[in-house]
Amino acid sequence: MLTGKRILLVIGGGIAAYKSLDLIRRLRERGAAVRGILTRAGHEFITPLSVGTLCGERAFTDLFDSGREFDVGHIRLARETDLVIVAPATADLIAKMAGGHADDLATAVLLATDKPILIAPAMNPVMWRNAATRRNVARLAADGLKFIGPNSGEMAESGEAGTGRMAEPLEIVDAALHVLAASGEKPLAGKRVLITSGPTHEPIDPIRYIANRSSGKQGHAIAAAAAQAGADVVLVSGPVHLPDPEGVTSIHVTTAREMLDAVKNGLPADAAIFAAAVADWAVAKPDAQKIKKTQASAPTFALTENPDILATVAKLKSGRPPLVVGFAAETEKVIDHAKAKLKSKGCDWIVANDVSPGSGVMGGDRNSVHLVTAAGVESWPSQSKDEVARHLIGRIAAALNGTRS
């Protein structure tokens, strides 16, 4: 997915610098050529030798290197790349970037480049919340630089926790793919992706229905990410209060049976992603008129099982998409239920998440998911639903293109 791409990695001074070594490996195994720049503070955590060994060429450290600067080496570094990644980006480095400083090799290159820049912040949570840092981040975002993370969790400092952990290497890889896609790289070009999103509404009478709290935010984010990656996207959406994603063919339905019909009409596809929270049951005979409240007794309803859209597509004898991905929204034993669903539905992957009331996932803007496959379980950190979408689409593109995920 990154074959032929040149990536310049700027490594700032923080304990998270050790993750940058794994990031180099992840980028190179996807075909990228990686060059590394270590700041002076970065030297305190990892060595130029370790960076150079993983990159396959000498790491760059000094703006005034007589062996490099005779031909204005920092300008070459700034231009001979497709993407610059800053990971970890410390509060100090972010401040220098926002101020336009160029007093060392890293900041000179960052000021001289005309290529996309992706920043992975890493710092103490109090530093991340500081008003100066927030101003600097806002300034860089307004200038068009992209950010991934930071994530929440335990800090290196004993007893410290909060938002400030550098994003994981695979998250940064996926964000890099997204940035490159936005600037011309389309890893899903020529692929057709079918996605379901939102809830379904199963009528009780003309004005009442059975439903759930799904907002459709995750499914719509996946559709947007797939379109940005170059896919021909068909989004089958239940009733939501969201705009249709740009560049997507959106089909609006209400009930589970309508959704199944729309999904069948949307095939064939290279990948099908079933993110919709489809109602398991429907009223067998909805009343033609509004049901009136009486003093006699509460109404009773006979329920009928809705079609299983995921299993129907996953078990098609012909026309089955090469990759079928289901979602499992659970309130307990999340991974156990997801493993059982993977087996019973016949799909390839399950994206499982905890939607219990305290999680804030249903209707919220963040998600924490587990990717369950036949190979095992991969737990992703809590992140925005847009980031989950980009991460998932990156994995799907890798699978469809036959590269390592």
C-alpha cells in the first residue's frame, strides 16, 4: 500500500520515541522508503544507530553536518519525500513548528517542506491541556497540518494518566495512508465497498416503532473513509440525523427487510461492512391505525424474527464479497460474544465494541473496538469514530490488496 512512497520521520525527544522504531518497521514492511531525523532531545531516548539500522540508511541529526550540507541537505530532505511524520511530537517541537522556528535540522526541514505533514503528539496530559499547547495545535491545524492522537491512558510518569500518549504505530500508519489518500493516494481505487449504518425502525403502528440508540456515526465515518481511499461506496442507511457522506451513493431505508433488499441490490462488492444496528425482531402484524390506550389492558404484540443480513451475505453460495465484516455491539463479555458471532455468521472479521450505558459509545463521538478474526483478537485504543474508520479502512485496503495488515 506504500510501495514507492518516501516518508521522512522526525523523532522528537520523549519516552514515546521507542515506538518510532516500530513505526519505521511497520512503514517499511508496507513498501515505504523511510528516512529518519532525530532531534537533539530524541538522542536521549533512542540512538541514531538504531534508527539508521531500521531505515536502511544513516539517520540525520545535525543541521550543520559538513558532509551533508555542502549541497543544502536539509532542503533535499524536505523535498525528497511524499510525507513527513513527526512522531513523537513533543510540546516543545509543536511550539517551534507553530512559531516557524528553524534552529535545528528537524525544524528547518519542517519549515522548508512543501509536502503533507502528519503530527503524532506525545506529552504529559497537563502539557497537552495547557492553553499554549492548544493554541499551537490549533494554529498548525489551521495551516493544514494533520494530527493523529494523542490517546488516553497511563503515562510513563508514575501515577499519571490522561490524554497524551502517542498513537500506536499502526494507527499512525493508517493515518499516513489517509493523508496520502487525500493528497492523491487511493488504496481502494477500483474497489466497490458496501456499508450499512444506523438503526432500523420496525413499525408497531403508523407512528410508533421498535428501534435502538444507534446514531449511525461509526458507519457513516467508515463510508466517508472508504470514499476518501478511492472506493466506489454504497451506503445503506437506516433513519439517522446525519448528512450523507460526500462521494458516496446513499440509499435510505427504514426496516430490516428494506435494508436486506437494498444490500442485495448493492452487490456485487469487494468488501461488505455491516455496521448497522439492525433490530432482531419486528412486530408480526403492525396495526394499520394508531393504537389507542384503553383502561382494559396494555396491548400485546406477536414478534417475528428479522432477516439476518450479515449471515445472509456471508453465506452466499455465489456473489459473496471477498471480505465480509460484521459489527458486534455488546454490553458484556464483548470478545466472547464476538468470537461466537464470527463463527455463527460465517463472516471474515468482527469489529466488537462495548455499548453498555457507561461507555458513551451509542450516540457518542469515540469508540474502543476489538478486531476479531480467525487469527486472533486485536484491541485498539479508544479513539474518535473517524480514526476507527480510517484504521479499519486501512486494514481492509491491505487485505484486498494482498499486503500485510
